[in-house]
Amino acid sequence: MQADLTLTIAVIAGSGIAAQWLAWRLRWPSIVLMMGAGLLLGPYASLVLGQPLLDPAASFGEYLRPMIALAVAVILFEGGITLNFRELRDVSAPVRRMVFLGFPLGWGLTTAALHLVGGMALDLAAMIGALLTTTGPTVVLPLLRQAKLPPRIAAVLKWEGIVNDPIGALAAVFIFEAVRQTALGHDWAVAAGFLALGALIGAILGFASGFSLSQAFRRGWVPEPMKAPMVLAAVLVCYAAAETLADETGLAAVAIFGLVVANSRLASIEEMRRFKEGIAAILVASVFVVLAASLAPSDLLALNWQHAAFIAVFMLIVRPLSVLLATVGSGLDWRETAFVGLIGPRGVVAAAAAGHLAATLVDAGRTDAAILAPLVFATIFASVLGCGFAVQPLAKALKLSTDGPDRLLIVGANPWTLGLADALKSADVPVTIADTGWRRLRSARLAGHDVYYGEVLSETADWRLEPARFSALLAASPNDAYNALVCVEYSPELGRSHVFQLSGVDAEDSDNRESEDPRAIVYTARGRTLIRRGRGYESLTRDWWGGWRFKATKLSETYTMEDCLADANGAGDLILARMPNGRFAMLGPGKEPPAGPGTVIIRFAPPEAAEAVEA
């Protein structure tokens, strides 16, 4: 039994993470592959082999529900900790409309569609309507990177998902408590009393937990290495305490807990968010696989034409209509409104909460709640699959896509980076130059480059600069410590392999890490090195004023990389290689440049070498 349980846990975690990795490689929505993995191991295997390869209920027994409940609690807290009300004050009018008007409008229309088209009881329709109204940031953000949308549209979709996700979960939990109380035989007055009591207990515990933890962190009572683990433990304690005092109040408590922590101005909030994102990633993968595998073939076969009609009405009428009514007069034109209305994938919280709440209602006597989990899964699957494959064609059809070559973000405006930007522009590599000095950006503006005036590490840059627009970052300011900080800050968004900075020391070239200056920033706390180690800001600037310049060389069948290097006699530095498909690769120590025909090589070379290559 122990070996079987160990194997089951390994299969759940392994298949979930493998699905996420495969989705990253294929650039597919991860939620589709995670659900697919669970369906293959559970219902599909039952139909083909006669028994499931993964049966969570049989493996975990009575412990399955508490395990899922704790995982959902952590996922809800992770959603709440992303909601900072200070940032919401700075966003545009369309975002505020989608948050304050779009959610109630979508909730009402979805509830009506579930009741009238899907044939669902009104109370269950209200509960699931709250969950299905929210668009999850875990599925929206990858779509934004995929479609390369303008900043305003990207901000609307991004903030709608971040803000409405925890709000929808809270609303669903409150409706769920009312439904559960009536299912247990209480009248509406008693149910309302239990709901008010549960909401009060959840709010008090959530607020008290968040306030106490914030004060402990602010006063220095918790050492830095223990902060993230303590947050995780506090979430579990808060959930268990709320459940002990009043059934089904734990989810509301942890969501409020996350909101309080997110708005407490803690210096270490970003580290906690990243830790929680890592924990939530494996929990999300596991929960999706478990919930999908727990569906019996009879559950899926219970879906009928009414449910299919609801999904179609929900995606093609309810969502566009609620967006239209919420954003009228907000400044969005008809193309932007149509795009936001048609792109609204449902996410992790809806699926995880629906599976947990539906099972609880069935145990309480509401047998008609058994259809909730398969219906929500089918809706999420259809919305994510449809939006995932339609986002790029729809953006192009509405002429909203900024699709084209990959874009590079250069942090630091100086003569060397401006020369690089000019060379990249000639090679059809779009760039954005960011700097805190308006005068330093003057030459870039006059040259027609896209610029960002402001601090890239600020909260404002997170939504004004939209990191999802960029494929890579180059930090090239004179301050090596600042460059390292920028790379560390942006590596979770862009990926560690796509953030670069200049070498922190000016020394002889060496590929051996130990031979670098021991006083320099350790390589684990900085971005990847551009060009080579020892080629720092000072030496590059000195060579620029000494006459070195950037040149773009296009390779062909007859003029190969070997010919280019031979003509230059090995002089100069290889900076970047742009492939024919519009993608580019930053070049650094140990990285061989792509050398196929049509590839454009950007190099920084002395005058004689540049003239030889040009000839």
C-alpha cells in the first residue's frame, strides 16, 4: 500500500509538472495539457483499459478532500497576494470599468445563462457564475506574451484577471455557504445568519493573520530565510482555524489574508510572491491532475446539449456583452472592445474551487451539484483552448497585434547602447530604451526609437512597460550592481536565459568563472554576461570613443560565418544574431552564434575590421 501511494504521488506531481513544461515548450496553454494529463490517466484509461491508471479517491481515501482543500487554500492565497490596491489606483479607466462593472455584469449574465440555457438551479448557477466570471492570471499572462498586444489592451486583460480572480472566489464561497446551509435543512434566515457568521469569522481571522504577520515582518521578529516558509505555514494555520470555528470559512479567510499581506507595504513581498508562485505551481499542477482524474466517465457523459449550448452562449454572447456594457465610454474603440470580449480564458481558481465545493455540496445532499465539476472543467477547457489558438489570428484580424520580430529592452541610455540600437534597427530588431534621464533619452527619441522614461524597477513600470512585450533584456548602465538588480528583477518574467548585462570587470578575456575579480557580484545574483567576461562598460565606452562601431552582416550560402570571422581577423565582439524568422539570440561566453543563411550578425568592431567585413 505504501509503495502504491508513493507511486501515485509521484505520478500526480510528475505528470502535472511535465504537462507544464511541455506547454512551455509548445507555447500552449498549460491548463489544457494539465487537464488532458488527468483525463488520460483517469476517465480515458477507464474507457480503454477498464480501470483508471490514476484513481485518487481509492489511493487517498478520506484524506483526498482535506488535501485538495489545503491546496486550494494556498492557491487562493497566492491569488490574493497579487492584488495591490495602490497599483489599481494608477491603472486606466477601462481597467477600473472591467473590475468594478465587468465583474457584477458578467456574474449576473453568466448566472442567467446557466439557469435559462444550462438548466441549472438558480442558487447553483449563482455560485458557479461567480467562478466562471473570473479570468485567471495564470492563463491570461501567457496569452499576452503569445499575442504581443498593445500596452493598453494587455493592461486591461492582465488586471482584470489579477483583481477579479480572488473577488470571484470570495463571492462563490459566500454563495456556496448559503447553498450548503439550505441543503442541510436550514431556512434562508438561518442560512443568512450562518453566512454572516462565516463571513465575519473568515474576515476577522484573515485580517488578523495578515496584520499579525505583517507586523512581525516589519518589526524584524522573523529572519529573512524563514519569512516565506512562515507565510506558507500561516496560510495552513489560518485555513484550519477558520474551518474549525465555522465550516467552509477557510477559503474566504485565506483570500482576505492574502489581500492584507499584499497591501501591507512589506519590503520582502516580492520574495514571498515568488516563493508562493513556486509552491502554487506544483499545487496547481497536482490539483488539476487529481480533479481531472477523479472524474468518472459517467460524469463526462452526463454533459448534454444544454451544457454545450451554455458554453457557446457564455463565450460568444455573455462575455462580449458584459465587456461592451462595462467599457462603453471608457476610451476603448470597437476593435479593442471586441478583442477583450472574445478573449477571456477561465483559470485555475475556478477549476480548483469548483471541484472542492461541488463535492462538499453533494455530501450535504445536493445531488444536482455533481454536474458542477465536469461543467466547469468543460467550460475552462473550451475557453482556454479557444482563446489560446484564436488570440493571435484575432489580434491580427482586428489589427491590434504588434506581431513581428522579437523586441529587446535596453536599460541605460548612453552612446554605446544608442549605437547598438541604431544597428539593431537596421537589422529589423525592434528595441525599447529605458532610462531615468530625459536628456539621456533625447538622442534615442530623435532617432525614432521607442523609449521608456522612468525607473524600470518601479511598480509603475510593471504595467506601463509591460514586460510581456519583450523577448530579452540588456542592462547596460555604468552601474554594474544596478544592472544585476534589474536582471534579477526581470528574470522571473523573461526567464533567466533571456536577461543579459555587461561584464562587471574590465579584465582579460576568460571563460573560467573563478578567474574573475572576486570582488565582483557573484554570477548567481546577476544576469548572463553579454559578449565575454572582462568586457565591461568602461572598455566598451573607451573603444566607442576610439572609433569602434556596430556593423550588421547578413550571412548567405556563399558568405558563411567562417568567412565573416576570417575577414575581420577575429577582431571585434559578437553581440547578437538575428534569425530569418525574426527571433534573435544574444551572444555571450560559450554560446555559438546561429550561422544559417539569412542570419544577420551584429558585431562591435574597430574601424579597419568593420570596413573589411563591409567590403
